[in-house]
Amino acid sequence: MIFEHKKVEPNNIDFQLLVAELNSSLSQITNDSGESSFSSGAFDSSKDGCIVVYLNKVAVACGVFRYHQSEVCELKRMYSNTSGAGTYLLEQLESYAIEKGYKNAVLSTRRVNLKAVNFYLRNAYSESDAYGKYVGVRRSICLSKALVT
């Protein structure tokens, strides 16, 4: 499979359709769509990045990173509905984040979402200290990774 990707804004229709799929999937897994954790209105293209992945011109994966703190970005709204697209997406998001000067990435997901947790662990993320609104929230797991240039 040959994936392609586009750097887009969160108002991109393909991104929005994939996020709707993500919200539905998360609602089934965790009873929470995760929508409250990302506001497209807060997206700042000078610091943040948004990618949609395509296979045969069909949108199959999406993800965002946003400024977290100096040299650290936070991954948000990661979703793939096609095998292999998630790994490709993560590689592209990490490369894009490096282009914008980030040296580390952090993220949070629900512990019950084993598919996501295992995906990040397979891709060299490791459990890290909780941050922000996730401090003291046992149902969440925070993960991080040093981005290699």
C-alpha cells in the first residue's frame, strides 16, 4: 500500500469526517468521544500541525499535534481506519513536528483503549508522568517519546 498525506487545517472536510469516525469509535470503547480535549478553534498553524493520510485518494487516517510547552508537542485526534495507515501517520506527524522545532512528543489516551496504548508502545512511546488535566486521572495513561532528527 502506498499512502500519501496532506498537511491541512482542522476545518478540512476529510479531517472532520475522520474525526467523526474517531468520536464514534472512542464513544464505544470509553463512553467518551474525546471531543472536549481538542478545539479546532485553538489551532495555531505557526505552532501546530494537522495531517490527513490517503490511500487511493480516500482519506484513511488523521492526526494533530499542538504546542504543549517549549520543544514539546502533544499528539491529539489520532485515528486510522486502515491497517498500516496509523504507523505512516505517526511517522509523518513526528517529522512535521521536528520541522516545527519540537524535540519531544507527549499524549494521553484511556487505559481501556488497549489498541491505542499498544500502538504507541510498539512505536517507541513509553509511559510518562501525567500532565495538565490528566494529573490524578487514573483512567488515562500519558506517554512520551523523544523525537529524533
